[in-house]
Amino acid sequence: MKPFTLQEIADACGGTYVGDDASRQRTVTSVERDSRHIRDGSLFLAIKGGRVDGHDFMEQCYAAGAICAICETAPQNAAKPYILVDSTLAAVKKIAKAYREKFDIPIVGVSGSVGKTSTKEMLYSVLSQRFKTHKTQGNLNNELGVPLTLLAMPEDTEAAVIEMGISGFGEMTRLSEMVQPTICVLTVIGCCHLENLGDRDGVLKAKTEMFAHARDNAAFILNGDDDKLRTVTEVRGVKPVFFGIGAENDYYAENIVNNGEDGVRCTLCFGGKRLDAVIPAIGTYMVSNALAAAAVGSLLGMTGDEIVRGVEAFENVGRRARVLHTDGLKIIDDCYNANPTSVQASLDTLVNLTGRKVAILGDMKELGAEELALHFQTGAYARQKGVDLVLCVGPLAEALAKGAGGKWFESVEALEQALPDLLRRGDTVLVKASHSMQFERITEFLKEMPVAP
């Protein structure tokens, strides 16, 4: 970390420092919420969770090398300093904002209903060709994950890519107050979190809260293929930069060929340049992500060769559109999460691959009053795309099965019992649902399931 003293931290969060005066100028080596990650010089965040209260681990953290704790309740007989606050969660946001302000570097804020994680990874891959780049790990993109990501920036960081996820109004404002992006990237305004946001106009309003706390002279890079983002013609007196497949965008693509597992070939076009690249991913939608990264890289003065190297070095994370091979099946494991927009993109990917096309789909959560209609429409999209077999689990997904003309099962167990008779050797199987459906169980079942000839 950059030098960050206990006195600075106490001042940043408005907490009460309790300890010897000599320790006020000690600097922390890391900020940790997990007692298992404590090392010499760490600052421990004592957070009250649903099942575990971090306050119960303060003495253990001191023994492991922590030099201070942020806490809501004073430890008994503390041998080391602590900073007493009303709310540890509120304090860590203020601390993260103060730490971010120590950096005068490009910081890219990334959000959108679909593709923000894969776009974040593409941006990281491209920017890393020139800059020492820091990124959000995994899906730490919420009001605790974002400050932890900022506080994990090494001292020598030259650029950062911060993913910002929300489910309601006001959240993006709080995230952007910490991140203060110098570049804002928005991917897609889709049908997600409609339970809180109402409709896609509400999603647009919530996502674009990011702009208000961007740094002066920030750039705004938006997906011009998205009808809602296209309505953003000016932000704080600045014209947005648009990326997308269509040639009307500032950054667009030609010669797109999806070669399935051999990647997506395309030509990235912008500013008179034409860059041929092969994206090592199975989804054609990754071309848009590559264009977003090209826009950011170009804005930061990167060469065409650097951009292409970064695009071709891309690696996705987690259970996002990874392809698994078993003795008889090809599985698209896309279990991380789902909304109508992302499921349709995954269906587009499925039909580009070889073999009979099978989609195992489940409930998509937080869609509000129109949830059943949106599930039905998603099923109808699968039918329209020519998916051979749609299998659904979950009370909401019954409507999806009806739209697709597919089969519905009351439980994962009932589905698994039927799968050996429904699948054939050579099938390509997409597995996707909201994270709470725990469809990774189905992926694991398929990996071990014998498939008849």
C-alpha cells in the first residue's frame, strides 16, 4: 500500500482513535475483513455479518500481526490501538475514498446489466500490456467489495479497473463517490433488478449515477448498440465515445466470425485503424467488450499492437461461459448469474457451437411485476433461435419452459433423474440461472453423468 497512517485512517472515517500516541503515525500494510488473511501490519475491519461477528476475532487478529482494528464495540483490555466508529461498513467506504485520493492514475469504472465482469477482465488484459494494472477480484463489486478493492491497490499501481455492481437507486452514487473514475464504461442497459428499478429507464438512471462523481475531464465510453445508452448525448458538457458492432459507433467491428471454441475473429475499427484480432472466447458479444477495451486503451495512448495483444490474452473468470468437455457432452458452464439479456446472449453463443443444442435454464430473480412475462419471452427467444431442447427448473422458469416449448421440472433432483434419458452423446449443453438457484450442482452432475451413444 501507499503510506497510510492510523491517524489518517481515523481522520478519514471520523472515528475515535484509542491507543498510544506513538502508534498514530504507524502505516498499515493491508486492510482485511477476514481474520485468516491478517499479516504483520494489517488493519482489521471488525464487521458484524449475518452469521459471524468480526468483533469476536479482534484479539486473534492482534496476535496474528494486526496493528489496529476498526470496530463498533471496544475490545476488552486491548493491547493494541483500535478506532471506534458507529458503523464499520460506513467507515471503510470513507477510508477507501481517502486512499483512492492518494493516486493520480487512470481509474476505469465499469458497470452494466450484462458483461461488466468480462469487460473488466478484457480492460485489464489490454491495459496490462502497458500499465501496472489493478482490478476487481472475482465479483467484489458492491458496497463492501469496491472499498476493499480500492484499499488493495499496491503503491506502484499505474491504472485500475473497478467493477461496480448495483441493485437499487443510490448505490452507484455511493460507489462512485469512492472510485471517482477518470473513465466511465457502461456495457448494456438490460432487464435486471427491475424489482427495485422498475424498468430499463430506471436501470439507465441508476447506472448513470456513476457520472456525477467522475473526476474532472473524465471520459464516458458507452455501448452505442444499446438503445438506452444511445440517448446519452452529453455528460457534463462532454460527448460520450460510443463502441459497438454497428458502423455508426466511434469504435466498431467488421469481419466477425465466430469459430466456437477456436475463438471469435474480428477487425476492430476506429480512428482510421483496422486491427485484426482473435478473441479467445466463445461468445460473439465479446467483440463489444474488446471494442470497449480498445476505446479505453486508445484514449490512454496505447498502440494498436498493444491493444491486439491484450485482446488476444483475455481470460474470463469464474463460472462465466467456460466450456467443459466430458465423455460425451460439451457443457457451457455459465452458472454465475442470469437475467433475460444475459440468457439471450448465452443462447446466441449456444447455437454457434456444434452438436444438438440443449439449454438447462432456471429462475431469473429480481425482475419485478413482469417476471413471468420476461421468463416466457426468454423461452420464446430460445425457440426462435432453434435451440433443440430447453429444460427448466424453478417456479418462475415454468413460464420459460412454456415459451420455449420445453420441459419443466419441480426440482434439480427431478431434472437430474431425467437427464440420462434426455441427453445424447455429442450434445452441447448450456447451464444458466440466477446464482441463488445453485445450478453449479447441475454442472457437476453432468460432468460425472454417463452418456449413452
